[in-house]
Amino acid sequence: MASTFETVADIIADTCDIERDKITPESHAINDLGIDSLDFLDIAFAIDKSFAIKMPLEQWTREVNDGKVSTEEYFVLGNLCKHIDLLVAAKPA
Amino acid sequence: MILEYFQMVDRIVALDRKAGTIRTSCQVPTQSPVFVGHFPGFPRLPGALMIETMAQTGGWLVLAQLKFAKMPFLTRVESAKLRRFVEPGETLDGAATLTHDGSGFAVIESVISTGGQKVASAEIRYVVGPFPNDTIRAAMVFKAREIGFPEDCLHAE
């Protein structure tokens, strides 16, 4: 079974036409990979479907805009995957 | 429909917020300035306006889901198929189903048909955000009431 990161990296490569080898857990989706907000919505849609979750993008955006967390918290892929794992774990059985 | 004003949906026939479905009725006008150019001597509804009709049908559904707290804006049309010409005077039946209620975005599948025959279909995605201003929100609430939008979907809880 593919890891969360492998699944997310494949989604990003497919959605944004980025070479898979350039996508690492340390990559920042915006600063390193150049993903814009519209592409990120497509990525979020694919992640929601793949993991059967609903990523709280609006809440995360508010937290970043309010200065409560840095963009690294949600846009560095390793961190994003940790949040995805938490959402998956929190799903009702 | 008033094509030149981009008013595509005449009436909401059914809207089931819980099921995430909507059906609309859209009467193609017999005459419109649009038909002067599209096409001379062969008036047909432009494919772009078929897509707009599907997007607006789905848009009313998303507005119902949001209870008018936010507004959907078209961001992506996926797998669009325009299957046949639509002539002036035809009645289009719109239908849309919410397939994904994301955080800050929504995805629907939409179809328009006439006489039971599928005319066009597409997956349509929207980003969902605040109304740009009070004027547009008021105009949309007015239009919603005009076309039979359920009153209980007009106000956020």
C-alpha cells in the first residue's frame, strides 16, 4: 500500500504536470513547486477523494492569514501528509 | 433565458438540498442578438452558453448548499460534451448533482437535455468565497426568488 506521501506526490505530479522526482517531503507546494491556488484546489479535490476526507482548507487558510501558523505547516508536503494522516485517523469507523 | 444578460435558468423545477440535486428549466428564446452572429442564417445556441447553463444550474445548487452564505465562482469545466445543436425556441431541462462538497470548493455533475435527449454534460468545479459586495448578493437573492429558489435555502442558519 502506497504511503500518504507517495499518494500525494503522485497526485501533484499528475495534476500539475510536475516531474515526480522533484517532489519531496521537504518541498513547499508554493515556494518550491510553484503550485497556485487553483491547482491546489484540484489537488485538494484529488486528496479528498483518495483518502475519503475533507481537508479543512478554509480553516487552514484562516490560521495562516491570522498569523497563527506559518505556510510551512500546511504547504510543506511532509507536514501536509501528517495532517492528512490525522484526518484519516479521525474518520468514523 | 436572456442570453445577452447571461440569464440562463428560468425556473427551478426541483431542488433537494439533502440529496444534493437540482432540476431547472431553461427556455431558449426564439430571437436574440446572439443568434445574429451564431450563426448567420443558421441560429444555434452557442456551446459556451450550453456550458454556462450547466454551470448556472449547478451554481444554484451550490448556493442552496451554502444557504447563500457564500457564492460559487466557476473555475473549471471538465469532460464537457456538446452532443447536438440547440435551436431557438427549444426548452432545455437542466440537472445537476453535487459530487463533492469540499472546503472552499465544490464539484458537480451537470446535464442539459431536451425532450429526454441529452444535449450536453460536464463536470464543473467552483471555488466558493464571500460575495464580492452587497449589490451582487441582493441581485442574486432577488433572482433566486424570481426563479423559485426555496426560501429556506436563502438564509444561513
